[in-house]
Amino acid sequence: MSNMQHDTSNMQHDMSHMNMGGMNPAGDSLMNLASGTSLNPESWAMPMLMRNADGWKLMFMGSAFLVDTQQTGPRGADKFYSESWGMFGASHQVGKDTFMFQLMLSLDPATITERRYPELFQTGETAFGNPLVDAQHPHDFIMGLGVHYARPLGEHTTLQLYFAPVGDPALGPVAFPHRASAAELPQAPLSHHWQDSTHIANEVLTAGILYRKVRLEASGFYGTEPNENRWNIDYGPINSWSTRLSVFPSKNWMAQVSVGRLARPERQEPGDVVRSTASLQYTRPMQDGGQWSTSLIWGRNHRLLDRRDSNAYLLESVFPVRKKNFLTGRIELVDKDELFSDQPDLAESLARTVGSSFRIGAYTFGYTREIGTFEKIETGIGGNMTSYSLPGAIQPFYGGHPLAFNLYLRLRLHP
């Protein structure tokens, strides 16, 4: 009887994800979105609470980590912090047309002090006017605010439109906070600003056509990343563009290639960037109710000002063992050229002698243990360790074998 109840629970979870309350295929295409118009593989059962109210389909999703970070080496640091996000969606069908309102909030500005948390070799954006180095910025309080529209144009064709004062243009894979393969990894990837950093952009306009298992999208948006005031909504002209081609060969697989031109993405640096990405994502439901998810991602930034290229590669996976145990891994190779941007004299000296770009390897392995679900909140505890490879030229500043450790408590809404 316990096995039958367990199987029935899993079936109800999958059906709530796939059927979405009897909407037409156009409406279902909106209900499966992760952030902006990005998608995980269809077989991934997105953790969400669903309600019906006067013809509206209401969705609630959320995740939070309480993290203690410890790092070694001359540039290592320690910190206790929390990062979180919560998403609300409301979808309504009018004839053949489906509309969906989406709001995503984060308490990062309140729970991450000093506008950063330590992460060795991480770069991008600023804190108190200075470039962030060996640190990750918090997300904005309003991570997403937008409206979707979908209309079937034929038996196998759907038109999708999206406008968001704060949203995610058609560029790159699913952003790491919402990516299935990163669900048990609290820290941001070092490759974030090569692959998915546009997931919080402004004035986003996107149009897409979904035909059978192929989708083509184009976006216009304001290309500069958010400023240091994490509580407001930034705005600016639509001065950047992107396009993305996605393919869904089966429920377990999805792939995308995308390219975009970003107008001055970093506020402290002049010049535009052409960003190219490609990714392959896989999710396999397991017999015990868990889901094995893996992503392989590449990103390249081409700076138009000096015609320089830098690349980032990522492989990450979460593997469930008997449903309550999760093995996690992330391997990255990233070309970092901002590691000494907070020390201009040192950066100039290194540029003259050994160069300004350094290939960094990061190798993360971890474990999460599910400890129970309380009032629709799924709770787990875990930890991970990251070791790094780095050129000898910068080892005097980081140490020969720097390490990072994260211990965390994870909370997540669950049906």
C-alpha cells in the first residue's frame, strides 16, 4: 500500500506539471516556462503549487538557501548569508488566446550584506562603485515582472509574445537559479557573465514561433546590467538584441543556440559585447520519483572595443539516489580577464608581463540530504567543495591550491 501511495503521488505531480489544468497547447507552452521564455526539458517536473480561481491558473514557486561559505588562500573569505527567489504566475485563457502574468522577487538585497558574498575567481558588476572581484553580487528584489501571450496559429504552430520591464531575453540557457541541473547548488557559476547573466534585463520585448519541436525567438532589450540599487526597477532604451533557436527532440532533451549584441553590459566598462551561447540539457525521471538532470553549456563574449574573445565552459549535474539523496557536480573552465580590476596598478603590471586573461578551472562536488517536507516546504541540508586550477603567474595572489566550502540549508516550495 505504501508503494501504491508513493506511485500515485508521483503520478499526480507529473500530471499537474504536464496537463496544467486542461489548457490548450498554447497555454501549456507558457505554464512550462522557467524564467523569461527559457525552458528546462519537458520531463522535468517543476516544483510548484497550483490553484484555480475564477478561470485563472495560479502558480507559486520558490527556493531559498541559508549558506555558510569558507574559503582558503590569500584572497579567500568567509560569510554566512541567504539567497532566495519566489515566483508567482497567473494564467488565463480567452478563446484561443492565453495570457500569463509573471512576478519574481528575491530577498537577496536584505540577506546578502555588503552587496556581495565571497566566491573565489568570480567577477562582474560593482559594489560601492568598485568592481566586484572574488565575489558574487546579489539579485535585484524584482527579478522578473512581465506579461506573456500565446496563440495557436495552426495544429502544430504557436505564436508567443513577451513584454517585461524586468525579464529574461532570448539569450542563453535557463538561468542558474531556475536550471534543473543546478537545483542543489547555491553558488553562482563562474561562467555566469558569459552564459546567463541577462536573466535580469530591462525593457524586454520578445517574439517567438513554436513549431512542433523547434522554436525561434528574437528579443530587443536594454543591455546594461542592473545598477547597485537592488530595490528599484532600472530602465533605459531598447539598444540590444538577441535571437535563439531551441530544439526539443524528446521530453528528456532540449538544446539551444543563441547570439546577442549587448550595449555596454558592464556599467564600469565602455564598449559593446557580442555574446554567443550553446547548451544541451537533459532530464531523466527516475523510478523512485527523483530526476537526474545534466547541462552542458558554452558561452563566448566578444568585446567589440578591442576585438577580444573570452570563453566559458560548464558541465553540471544533479543525480538523485533513492529520492532523498542528491549528488551534485559542476565543472567549469572560464577565461577571466577582470581578476585584478580592483587593483589597476597590479592589473597593468601583469598585463605587461604575463597577460591579462587567465584560464580558471573550478571543480565542485557536493551532496544534499532531504530531511522532510513541512507545510509544502521541502527541506534539505548539504554541502559542497570546490577546488581550482589556475596559471602559475597568479598563484602568488591566490595560493597554489585554493579551496572553497559551502554548507547550506535548502528550502523549496513543493506540491
